[in-house]
Amino acid sequence: MSASGTIAEKQKDYIRILSKSYPSTKEKDEENIQAFLRSRDKNSIKDLTIKEASELIQILLSYPAEYVFPCGLKSILHKKDINCYNVLGRHEGCMHSCPDKQIGGNIDGCSFWIQDMKTQNNQETAEKEGES
């Protein structure tokens, strides 16, 4: 399929996810989508070409959003990073972007991290014992 073909279903899904999943940028994302559609003389997202959809996705990804770490701390991060952290697991963000200046990026010094790891290890041990 060429880049001028109609928007792919996965692109529509990704645009929906990018524009609805981040409360801190929801309004700005909707404004960007509407401005983009007007600039391309399109009525809706489904009318975009594959290339246009890719351009819109890049625009939506360019705005940082608020990310809440497992411990409850918040930080403004790029959506690409947030998506990565959400896919790779709840502690991925801690390892790469922890905003707690007291631990200086060393998650081994984070009391939340240590307690969470203990809890996880206890759950895994209990599951293994239950299988025996």
C-alpha cells in the first residue's frame, strides 16, 4: 500500500490513544487534530492518507505529558517515553526518569522501589509454593 492510501486502522487507533490517554494534553491534542484536519481540508481522521496520519501522529507525540510514577511522584515527560514505560512495566520509568532528587536516579535507594520489589518477590514465592 502506498503512503497516499487511506489511513490504516492501527494509525486511527494510535491517534485515538495519543489524543485520549493523557489528561494533561487532551485539550491541546484535540486542538492539534482539528487544526491538522483543517490544514489538509479533511472532515475527519478517517479521511487522512497514511502519510498524513503519520504526520499527525508525530505532532501528537511532540507534546510532553504528565506521567505519574508508581510512588505517586509526577513529572512532565515525552509521550514516547511514557508509552515505552507503560509497555515495559511500571518500574521502567523509575529506572530512567525518576524525579526524586534525593535518590539521584539510583532506584536502589528508593524506599518505594525496595518495598515494591519485596512484595513482588513474596508474591512469586507464594505462587511457586502453591504450585508444589
